[in-house]
Amino acid sequence: MALRLPRIGTSQIVALVLILAANWLVSPQFFDIRLQDGRLFGSLIDVLNRGAPVALLSLGMVLVIAMRGIDLSVGAIMAICGAIAASLADSHSLPVVLGAALAAGLACGLWNGFLVAVLGIQPIVATLILMVAGRGIAQLITEGRIVTFNSPELAFLGGGSVLGLPTPVVLALSMLALTLIIVRGTALGLMIEATGGNPRASALAGIGTRLITVAVYMWSGLCAALAGIVAAADILGADANNAGLWLELDAILAVVIGGTSLFGGRFSIILAVVGALIIQAMNTGILLSGLPPETNLVVKAVVVLAVLLAQSPKLGGHAAGLGVLFSRKKA
Amino acid sequence: MQTLDPLLPPSPATGHVPLLQVTGFSKAFAGFPALDRVNLNLGHGEIHALLGENGAGKSTLIKTITGVVARDAGQLRLDGVDIAPRSAGEALTAGIATVYQEVNLAPNLSVAQNLFLGRQPTRFGLVREREMRRRAQALLAEFGLSIDVGAPLESYSVAIQHIVAIARAVDQSARVLILDEPTASLDAQEVEVLFAVMRQLKARGIGILFVTHFLDQVYAVCDRITVLRNGRLAGSAPIAELPRIELVKLMLGRELSEATAARPARAPGASGAPVAAFTGYGKTGYVAPFDLDLPAGHVVALAGLLGSGRTETVRLVFGAEKADCGTVRTAGAVAAVGSPREAMRLGFGYCPEERKTEGIVADLSVRENIVLALQAQRGPLRPLSRREQDEIAARFIRLLDIRPPDPSRPIGLLSGGNQQKALLARWLATKPRLLILDEPTRGIDVGAHAEIIKLIRELCDEGMALLVVSSELDEIVTYADEVIVLRDRAHVARLTGSQIDVPAILAAIADTPPGAAATA
């Protein structure tokens, strides 16, 4: 066992280290961190800060994917919840603002979960509905404008700092801890892995697969709501058209880089977050390198491919079929 | 007994080169030898039974022959020529085709499309649908099968699906056909149809390697038997030189336990308090309303042909399907069994017939599979600690002799019999008052077979109520206190005590009065 554990996630950690090293090559001051007005600054902190929204999304996405599902609506949920938070920010107290936005995220997740678990609609189709409609709902909330606000309390969630760390990083870390406690501290993790691995067998073993499905989509909605609040707080406003745009794809990518199969079953929450950091480290590195930002997507694709190939059991010299299973054992 | 010497190299003394010659095959998984210097010769037009307990190495041998798993050592010759396929596709090109227990075809495509998938007749790059159907019809006609080849494969019985898979394999110029437990889910008539096909292929000179657990079938159709035990060749002999008792000894390496001995007769009325009583229970179009009493310390067996409503009955009892009429009483009080969770609350457990699709979670470890139902019963908020899980897994691995005794191994890597034991452990861990077993001994080897039957009796003696579905009438009569016979999705007969014997059950299944059964 002692030999097996470090091996899990080796390729992700190596990839992250390599990308950070590459960033250091193109920008020698990459690892410089300085303390200014009680807040840490530096490129590394920037990676964490900018990566926080996708990291938040990946916390929900990893559970959804482990259940053989997918949640395409998280970007739209970000827009909805950001719009709600921004619209209420100047007229209501912070608890009301946060409560409303988070409740909206939970409601969105409940809707997705209802479509998937109760009506039996395929997850990709079910969440596509909210992906499309959600952005429309966000536009209705903002009445087609970009809503700005001045509330310093809400702005603190995007631009403030706690113990020197940017608030989004602290929020993401707190959610990571909370997710780990809820999922791995209870038997939910086992139940999610069992349901994702074999839904029929799990239901016959007495697992409340339907309830867990709904709960997992609601958790994804909640994480997306928090990401939306952070994004709105960051720009002191809500842009219904662009908030969280395409971030669902980054979140799915983060989960896949983190080694969770789209076919469900085994998952790793921490590695999903590492996946989110890998994506952000690349984005930051490309900006720092002075390469035209247009190359970002292509470079990203190449790195992702490299990480996935490194994870592929076939590349480890194993044949198809059972080799896939044995490679895990041998490791 | 030269033929039984496991290390004897294949002799060319037979005059001609065997069709398929396996020499010194070895394979180890993580240092655990699964095959150890195994030899096997398959002649032209020979039906060759490959037998052995679960974990004996049959699957590994097949996978190493077809190249799905790379062998560590050994030589493979087809018609005297060395071959080394690295995948099932390469094996097929070389002339070795495999048809597995679970047919590996596309159930939603038509029979014709399945037969010609990947090699459809085309003109200008377009599939010639009519030509394909004509050829499919002709191909199946060779096997005496005249069906609508335009209908989806899934609309046909498993037997026909198997024949389609075989026809596809043979049509791709296969000279060696490996059949991996093709008969496990077929009824007696379907097996005969399959045998007819096998005999026809034999006449064409095709060599067939036939893996099965049914000894009757071995003697009905095979020419030669090779037995593996613990990854080694236990023996190989022509069928005429290997009487059944010798074969069983070879497979087990020991005498059969007392499993087939008669059960001591119970005093009538010795039954315990009813664990559950179903009255007028049923579901329209699924199974007709039935009455079913399940007393503690009693084994109630359900007998009948495939599709007679046996599995349907137990799914209703466990709440996997919702009944639309009738009542359940447990301990005198009216209860509801609308879902597996409700059934578990009443102390029911259920090992389904479809082990792979409804039983195991293949990726999870043996430990996780064993604790799954108990954990589900406790709910997510009361997790079993790792230590508790380890203890439970270790206890049942020891109790049921699950092999290999490694709780962290993914259960999908275990043999069928050991998977079944782990599933039994999953339910025993919940300490059920009623355990429902649907074909608990199907597709598993003789040894595990005997152990599971022994376990059924022990659990019964401890006061558990058991409801067992089984096609093995010889087994049923050894452990059942009551046999309910089903036909056409209805409960048609109920036998108790001294009424229980094989002829009586057969007569009830066939709907003939007991007296007529002898003459029929």
C-alpha cells in the first residue's frame, strides 16, 4: 500500500511541476512572492487566485462525473448566481446576497438532478438545457445590462485577502476541505464510486442512488454558485453573457486530467483540483511568456494530451483489456 | 496412464500435426502464477472440453491463446506454424475465433449487420444492404437457422445470438473456435441446437475448444477432455478413457464432499416463525399473483424453466420490481416492499442471477464490494471505519475461502465462483433474516458449488429463511424444505417434505401427472 499511494497522481503532479518550471524559465520572477499590505503577491499566488473558480467548479464536477454524469450547466449557473449577487449587492446585506445566490445554485442543481435521476434524461442533454436557458435567465435578471455594484463586503470575496491569501483561494480551499469531509469523511464517497461503477448493482445493494444523484448535482450547483459570486465580486459586476463562459469545459478537463474516468467509478477530488491548477498554470505561463494569447488554446490542448497520454495504461507497456486493470494493481 | 502426465510434451506419435498446439504456456500476474507450463493439443474436427474449477486458469489460457493477455513463456502452433497473436483481432486473422459467454455483438443492430460488421459488402463505398441480407440468410441457413436477419439481434434468444456470433466467427475463416461457456444461460433445447451447430463445424474439420461447467454436456458432445487445476495441467484424455468420477477427481484433486448426500429429514411442522408471508402478490404482465410463506430455518426453492417467472418472483419479493397487487406481512404486521431499501429494512438480502451487471462493482475492491450493502443499510452518515471494513472483509474471506485472499484486489479480477462468494459475503454481513439467492451456483466450478450448497444448509440451520432459485434439480432436492414450481409466469405447484424428488418436480414443470411422467 505504501508503494501504491504516491503512484496515484504521479503524472498530474509531474505535469504541474513541469509547467511551473516552464513558467519559471519564461519568467524568472515566477516564484517570487512578496508581502504587501498584508496580502501576498506574485505569479504563483496569481495562478491560485485565477484558478479558484475552475477549482471550485471541479469540486462539484468530479462527483457528477464519478456518477457517470456530466454537468454542462455550471458556466450558466455562474452567470445566474453572479447576476443575482450583483443585483442584490447594494440593496441587501451580505448574508442575504450570498444566501440568495447560493440558494439559486442549489435550485439549479436540484433541477438538473431531477431531470437526470427522476425523469431519466441523459445527463449531457439534461444539463444542456440549463446551459442554454441559464444564460438567458441571467440576462433576464440583469435586464440585458452589465450590472455593477459598490458593496465592499461583496467585493472583498473577489479582491480581498484572508491571512495573506486572496479570498477566492481561501474560499476554494475551504470548499475543498468541506467536500473532502462530506464525501470521504462519510460513506458517500464509496456510494458514489459504487453507483458510478455499477448503478444497477448499487441500487440492489440498497444504495439510494437517486437521492445521491440529486445531491451530487446540487453540490455541483452550489460550487458553481460560489464560483459565480467570486467571478462577479472580482469585476464588481455581473456580465450575463460572459461570466463563466466555457468554464464548464475547463472544469470537465480538470476532472479528466485528475484521472477520473468519464465512465464513472473511482475519482479523486484533490487531483481534480490539481487539474484545475494545471490549466491555470498554463494560462498564466502563456501570458507571462509573451506568446500571443491566441496560442493559449493550442498549447493547452497539447499539454492536456501529454498528461492524458502519460496516464494511459497502454503507454505503460500493457496490452488492452485486462492489462488496464492489472496496471493499477502492479502500480 | 501416459495421457494424464501433465508434463508430458505433446507427442507427434499420432501421425499428423495437431491443428492447434499449445506448448509450455506460462503466465503470472503480479508474481501469482495463473498458468504453469500448460500443454494442449486440439485436433482437426475435434471438440475438446477445457475444464477446471474457477481460478484453475481456463480464462487465462484462452486469453493467452488469443493474445488478449501476453504469455510469459510457451509456444503456439497452428497447423505446425508458430504464431503469436497480440490481440483477439490478430488471432482471428490467424484463424482462431472466440465466442464468449456474454455475446460480444451489438444488440441494437440487425442480425445481418452483426454478421458482417466491419466487412459489409459494398459497391462504390456504399453498403449493399440487400446483398448483405442475402448472404446473412445463406450463412445462417448452413446452421439450420431461418430467421429474419433484418430484425435487431436483441430480439432473439441468447441461443440464437450465440449461433450468430459463431456464424460470424466461422465465416471469417476461423479454423479454431473457442467457446467460453456458451451454454451457461441456455435451456436444454437451446443447448441441443448449439450442439448441432458444433457437430456440423466438427464435420467441416474445425477444432473447437469448449469451456463449460456442465459435465453432461461434456460427455454429450466432446471427443477429448483437458483439465486444469491451479494453473497446471491436471490431465488430458479422450472422453472414453475418462469416466465421470475420474474427471471430477481430476478437477477437484479430491473427492466430492458430502454436498450431494441426502439431507436428514426434518420433522414436519418444525418450521420456525414466518419471516415474511406474501399473499396474492403479483404484477400484471410480470408474474401472476402468488402466495408465498417464508418461515425461519426453511429453504424454499423455486423451480421452473428459464422465463417461467422464477427470477421475476424473487425480484418482486426483494422490491426490485414493484408489485401492483397483494400484501406482505412480516412478524404479523403488514409491511411494504416497494424498493430494495425497504426490503433490506425488513432484513431481506438478494444475490441476483446476473452477477456482473447486477451484483459486483468490478472496479471496486473485494473489501468495498463486501461492505457495500451493510454500509448502505447504515446510511452514508455512519461510515464503517477502515478497520471495521478490513475486519469484515477478512472474516468473510476466511469464512467463505475467497481466493486470492486479498481484500484490496478489484473484484472484477476474481473468478466467477469467488465473485459469487464475495456477493454472498456482502449480504451475510447485513445479517439478513431472509436471503434470496437467484441461481447461486450458476457458472461456477464444482468445488465452489459444493461449498455454496453446504453454506445454504448451514444458514438454514442457523434459522435464516432462504428463497433459492435454481435450475439444478439435483441440488434443489438436497436442501429444499419446500419446492414451488413455476410455469408461464405463474406458481403452478407446491411440493413439501417427502413429495420433493426430481421426477415430481419435472412432472410439475412439464405439467404431467406424476404417474404419467414415467411413461412420457
